[in-house]
Amino acid sequence: MRNLFIKNDIQKQWLNNLYKKEAEFKSRSAKTDEQAKFPKENIQELVNMGYTSLTLTKEFGGEGLRVYDMVLLQETIASFDAATGLSIGWHLGTVGELYEKRLWSGDRLNFFAKKVLDGALVNRAVSEAQTGSPTRGGRPGTTAVRENGRWIINGRKNFTTMSPALTYFLTSAWIEEKEAIGFFLLHKDTEGLSIEETWDVISMRGTESHDLLLDNVNADDSMLVEINDGPRGNKINGWVLHIPACYLGIAQAARDYAIQFANEHSPNSIKGTISELPNVQRLLGEIELDLMRARHFIYNVAEAYDDEERRPLIANELGAVKHTVTNSAISIVDKAMRVAGAKSLQRSNPLQRYYRDVRAGLHNPPMDDMTIQKLALAAIEQGKKKSESLG
């Protein structure tokens, strides 16, 4: 089914490169999950392949891949290993947004492009315990105060995905004198910056999304790279589609396991395999339908985002894709487990890992309630305008 969405030779080339790593990535997944250890080998291999500079624009020395390309490749990686997919997706999405929208000055973009081409990894550090999801507009508890021509930053960030491997932390902080949120590009070796290993969860254990601690971090003006006067979640950003792409990949992996199991499992109570049973066929058919709907939705929206004329029309579709794909992925994994039965609960069975990992999607932005509310408000507003035009 995925082949239907391959559109050019560059995509084919990179998919072939990734499939060469499939066996290695899959072989490490169980250990990564059991030990809750970051998949450093996988990430380093992606860096060595040049994968981490794909969303850097050609003008700055990258491959210039677009959102559609990223979704295709990220879905594939996540079907091999979810923690690898989600982790590297944050880097690709961050770089893609920075250079597509030119969020920084030219000098800073040039500087950082060279770092990315040399293998540097980055993620935004924005989540905090007190504020919840930053997309809801909460003011960061982390502060940056001007003292003697420098910025002194203090605070704590949680859910810092890929923390053991990040070269840079793009960290949000409230700047009182500007009454705005600033983003500071902090190198991992910056004095006062440290990681507290707090990541003790049942989903996406290998992402090591620990807390980032900022204790009187001293930064100069060059490190203040962005200033936002409102929530970033209000802006159209197609690069967040790496999130649902990851959970679509997990669903694909669960589907593949269920098909293989159904074709091979043959209890002595029946002739042939369970793939011939109507109830199993119903589950497999529903899985295929869920995958088909989710995949068409995400790829069509990604394609629309890459078209600059259509992009302004899909503000609500981005959230709707994440909602639809994530919830569909959860349903797909559940149905795959029903096909496999109690065997799916064995710790040696990958389905139980898929089941735990796919649940994490509910807690990645945007949240389901925000998406539904935005759709409702948009529909209400549209109805009002229609009534006014008729009146």
C-alpha cells in the first residue's frame, strides 16, 4: 500500500537506503525498550547516511526534502523502530521549519546549517510541568533575565526527546523585559545545562525524554535566535506531520505482524490457518481499511502543505490528521492483538510494545480536545458568515 505514495526517484533512493537498515533497527528494538536506552546506534547510522540533513534546504547545503518526503521516510523508519522514528522526527521537523520559514537571521542560519551538515542534532525544549503542552499558550516558567549584557537562564524542561544525543537544545524562556517568549540555541556543553534522567514510562521508553535543567545558564545575544509574541501552535507548520507519520509506521508494523501470524498460525482445531476464519478476516479487513484512510489523509494534507497556494487552507487539517492517524493507529494495533490473541501479551511479542508505544501519540501535540474544538469553532464561524451573506 505504501508504494502507492512514492512519487519520484529521490524518494525511492532514500527508501532503499532505509530498507537496508531494517533488519538492524528491528533487531535492536526489544533491547531498546526493555532497557529504556536511547537507540544511539540507529541514530548514528542515520547521521552517517546524511539522513539528518535531508530537510535542510538546498540553498544551505541540504537535500531540500519537503514535508511529503519526510512523512514517507519517517513512517518507514518508525515501522522498524518507534523510538528511532519519533526521536529523529523531531530533529527533521525542527530543521525543516527553521529553514523553510527562515525563522532566524541569515548569519545564524548559515552557522547552524554547517553544524547540521556535520551531524549536529537539535530539538526544541519547550514542555514544562506547570504549563502543560506549549501549544495551549502557557507562559514558560523558564526565564531569561538580562544582566551585564548577557542572558541568565533558569528553569526546567520536561519531555526533552533524544536528550542523550542532542547537540543543541532550542530552549524557550520568558523574557519579561520584552513580554515575549524567546528561544535560545544552547549547546549541550553549555555551563549550567544538565540532563536529569527522569524518563520512567511504559511508552516510547527508548526516546529518553528526560528533563533539561538550566541553572544560571549564561548566554550571549547570538544565542537568542527567536522571539515569539504568541503561541507557536497557532501558526501553520506542516513539519509537525512527522508525529502522526511515526504512529502510522507503528500501525503498519502491527498490521504486518498480524498478517504473518494469521497466515502461519494453524491450531489443530481447524484445517488450514486462522487466515481462513471469517472473524479473523473481518479484523484484517478493518485494519486494511483503517490504514488506507489514515494514509490517504496524511499524504494528501502533506501534499497540500507543500503547495504554497493551498497551504493557507489547511490550518485545521494538520491537527485533524494527527487526531485521525493516531487514533486509527491505536485501533489498528488493538485489532492486530485480537488476531494474535493472548500471544500478543507475551513480553517477547512485539505487539505489546507497539501497543504501549502507539498510546504515546495521544500525548503529543496537538491534543485531541484542541483539534476538535478548533474544528467546531471554524464550522460555527463559517456558518455565521454564510448567514450574514444571505441576510
